[in-house]
Amino acid sequence: MVVVADVAVIIPAYNEAPRIAAVVRAALAAHEPRRVVVVDDGSTDGTTDAARQAGAEVLVMPTNGGKARAMDAGVRAVANNGILFLDADLVGIRPEEIDAMIEPWLRGIKMVVGTITDGQKYLFSVFAGPRTMGRSTWLWATTVEPSLVDSGYGVEVVLAALANRYGWTVAEVQLDVPFVDQASKWGGSRWIRSAKMWGRVLQTAAKVGGIRAWDDIWRPMLANRGWEHLRSGRAE
């Protein structure tokens, strides 16, 4: 039996006009996704026009509310069973890599994480933005962990915390994406980028708070690259 991937690609974007079209075109060229939605999070640089010209549906947020809120708005705007979140600056991602991120979810893996070569092998895969999960999983997560929607750029850390807390199966898919714009967005040094990513963890752990922050975030990250449980379905 052929499994149909009822998956919507959601791309939160803030001032990504120079990059968004390449990511949209790759998503549209992939075999599995049913639709591609860009959530323009209050951009002022023409991101909406660039995304539409590339062929995406666009949901425009009136003001910049942060990455997590943009992701949540995108999820609630679609009715597809699966959600694939892509970062708007994944210039160089290939359609086959997008399909590869969906396949483990079709096999029943709870969350699929796309890891990026640049920097992340020195850090933790919990920071990776690209990920596939069920729409119902995201909606449930917003009810059990209220900090998720307010977590901004710490959203991936909160999702990792939930995976650890509830024992989700997680698969990792290596993406051969150069991430060429990260130096200009985060700082020229890998160490500067690393420090800013760790800042996300500090802020997120503070929002989760108490023993949960230790059990779900700090202990797993110190012990095992961020995942407390065995990552069944690993796809690297």
C-alpha cells in the first residue's frame, strides 16, 4: 500500500527576501509535500512578494511575534496531518532532502530532525530547525508546555525537552546545506554562533523552569547530545 504524505511545509520567515525563494522552490519540487506555506513574521524587506513569486502560499503576520508564534500560526492555518518546518535561510536544500525528512514520519517516527553540518556537529542536534511532526503533536505540545509558543528562537529546545519528557521516537536526517548566510546573521565566528545558541538554551530553560529544566534540557544535553532516550528510527 502506498502511503500518501499529507504534509504541509511551513516556513517561518522574518526579513528573508534574498533567500526565501530558493527554499520555497525546493519544497515545491519535492515529491511528498502537499502544500508550502510561508509565514511572513512582520517582514519589512519584501519577503512576502518574494515568497509568492516563488509559488508559496503566504500568511502575513501584522507584527514580528517571533519564530515560535509564526510556526504556531502556520500550523493553525492548515489542516494537513503532517507538518514539516523549514528555516527560511536553508539556501541549497534539495528536494530529495525534504522528502527524506518526511519518510521516517510516515514510518511512525514521532519527530524527524534535519541536522546541518555547519557547527551543529560541535553542538547538539536539538538546535536544528528543520523538523517533521504531526500537526496534532504540535497542537498537543502547546497545551502541555505553554512556554512553547512564547519561546521564540528557543522553540527547538522546547521541542527537544518534550521529546525527552514523553519519550518520543526521534530520527535525524543529515542535510548537506552550507548555511552560507549564518556568518552574517549570527556573527563571523563559530564560537560567536555557539554562544548565541547556548543563550537560547539558557532563556528556554528559564521559561520551562525548575526540575523540569534539569530533567528535560540540561541533563540530556550534558549527557547525550540532547536526547534523553534512545533515538529509535535514526535516519542518518
